[in-house]
Amino acid sequence: MDIENICKLYNFPPFFTLQVTENSKLIQLQMWTNLIIQYCRQNKLFKINFKSNSDSEFPLFNNPNINRTAGDNLISAIRKTMENSDRILKCDGKDFVLWNTITEWVDIFINWARETLPSGGIYTVHELLCDEKNKHLGKIN
């Protein structure tokens, strides 16, 4: 779904209430997942607080333009959906958003390495991330 349609959906009040119908709920949770990933990628965010909305610093769970706030049950369902689809990674009690799944990141990195690095070489992570000649690795997104 493109950003214009997601924006329309974000301004649609029922989007902030967990849907009862199973099919509608699945679509709603996928739309929330897409919205969160796009927002995090655009704003270079890696960590989200999925605690109750009153404690959350994540702005998407509150839309003052339509006076709507995502309830705790919706936020919990979004988190579970994102975890089940490999879009968040829990580490030390924190949720990290994966703009791409781990499998997608591996493919991106392997393709970058094949196109960029001389074949047969051995590289440390430090060389890949910090070496002047590999500075463009930081631009993978």
C-alpha cells in the first residue's frame, strides 16, 4: 500500500480500534506493521516502546487530528504481529524494528559484497564498516 493510502487509513478512526472480524483484523494489523516500518525507516528509528499507550513515546499510536489513540489491546496485537513476521527483534527487554527481515538483510549484504568487494578476500566487520574504501557500506538501507 502506498503512503497516500496509508495516510488516509491513519486518519480513519476505526483504524485505532482493534477490529473484531478476523479478516479485517489481519488486514488492520498488516497495515499498522507497514505504517510503523515506513515511519521508522523514514525517521531512522530502530527501537519502539510497545508498552501501554499512556507510557509510549511512539507518536503513531496517537492521532490528535482525529482525537484517537491506539488501545493497549491493539498495541499488543501489533507487537505480536510484527514479532511473528520477523519485523521486530527483542533484545535485553527492548523491541528493535527491522526495516527488512533478517533474511532480507542477509540477501542485501551478500549482494552488496558480491558487487563491491574483490572475490576471495577475507574481511573483518571492522574493515567492512570503518575502512575508507568501504564507506558506502553504511548506505545500505
